[in-house]
Amino acid sequence: MMAVAADGRGSEPRILIVVARERRDLYDYLEHHLADVDDIKIVLDRRMARRDPPGGGERRGREDTTDELQQRGFVIIHLL
């Protein structure tokens, strides 16, 4: 459920939870239990493994995010 701002437009989530693709059970659990929390959006990781990222170098935070996804099965990202 998305919050509605005073002007009638939907507000953006403040927290993004990215769940590892192989953890569909965790994704379903979080979707079910956090469905009514307006500030949180839950998504499955859609990234594909690459040897050479575009732009010639590692994107900031990608390695840390990948490690956290592998270890925990999810990553919490605070959006501005």
C-alpha cells in the first residue's frame, strides 16, 4: 500500500528492502507482513552477474550489497 500525499499523489517509499532471488520464501514473508507499511517497498534482486560493469569499474556499494545479499538474504536501503 502506498501513502498518499496531501496533494493526492502517491509518496515514494523511504526504505527499500532488496531480497535475494533465491530467497522467494523470505520475499513472500516480508510482503505479507509489511504490506500495510507505507514507507517500505520490497523487491527481488534483479541484477545479473557481470564480469565488467558498464563504465569500467565497480559501482559504489555493489560489492557490499552483493555480500550482504549472499549472507543475509536481504539488504535494507534507506532512500533519501
